[in-house]
Amino acid sequence: MQAHRALIFKLIGLYCPKGEAADDAWNEIYSQVHGALGSFRGEAQASTWLYRVALNTLLTMQRKAYRRPATAAVEAAHEPGHDPEARSDAAERLHQAMVRLPEADRALIALHLEGFRAEEISETLGITANHVNVKVHRIKKQLQQWLTNP
């Protein structure tokens, strides 16, 4: 997990508000990964498998928690100190736009931005590589629209 710590924290940042919830998410992901290590068959890259476990854990945590509208998540992203790493204005605006995306689209574009190939993303999310490419194109257009016309 340490080798992919930055990837996991970026994912946590897309699904959890700052502070305790993010710490709880890291701890829960850590627990789930260690509990599932025996099921890792090595058919996928370790980073792909880890991302899938982390994503499933975050989605499960989110479903268990209260349902809140997307605007609350965006407002949480505006709070001072939301991200422990300092972000440039452009990176912060991109993050805020990504938080507005539906859960599945957030996961897909986060994988794409981390450099995963369409085949790896399709394996992780259970959709075809062609569908991944179409979705990436549509998500990019949506993000571009939000970023140029806030």
C-alpha cells in the first residue's frame, strides 16, 4: 500500500471530506486490503487490484453513511485545508469539477488521469475498453465545460 499511497489518497480525496472521514477511509481501506490479500491471484497488476479494493471500500462507506447531495461534497472541497497537499488553483478547480461527477465517472477519470490504460480500467470497472474510451471522452468534455463555464 505504501508504494501506491498517493493514488489511494487521491481517490480518498474524491470520495471523502477532510479530516476524520479521510483517516477512517484510509484505515478501512488498509483493513480491507489486508483482509483480501489472500484473494489476490496476480491476474491483474497490483495497483489495479489495490485501486479496485480501495474504490469498493469507499463506495461501501459512502452508501453506509448518510446520502448527501453533490453540492455538499463540492462545499467540503472548498473548506480550508481540505487537501493536505497544497494545490494550484487549476488543480483545485479540476478537483472540484471531478467531485461533481457521478461516482462511476469519478472512478474512471481518476484511473485515466493516473495513467492506467483503457484495458486496465475496463478490468477494474467491469466495462469494455471501448466503453472506457467513450466515457473518458465524454467526461473530459463535461469537465472542460465546467472548467470554462463555472
